[in-house]
Amino acid sequence: MLRDADAQFWNRAARKYAADPITDLTGYERTLARTRGLLRSSDIVMELGCGTGTTTLKLAPFISRPY
């Protein structure tokens, strides 16, 4: 179970992380397209500690369900 102090630390870190812009948007979009090509509509995918979850949300329509 996450302690309050741990949750506060990670919440602060998440806000800082979310405020940083993607520096190579073209590369990011290219990576999204390449990743979409590897996903199948029957896939079940687990996302762990991947920042803000924005990328996960962009890829979610291409899988069966998140785990």
C-alpha cells in the first residue's frame, strides 16, 4: 500500500513530468505509428509507470483492453 508521503512525492513528480513538453514531436508521432502497427485488436496490454498515461490513451483504441 502506498503511504501518504510516497503518494505526495509521486504526485509532485507527476506534475513536473506532465509540464515538460515532448521535445521531438515528430519522433514521438513516428514511434506511436510504429507501435500501433505492432498492436492487434485482440491484445491485452499492461502499462506500468509510463509517465502521465497520455501515450497509453493514444494507443488504447488499438487493443482489446488494458490489464
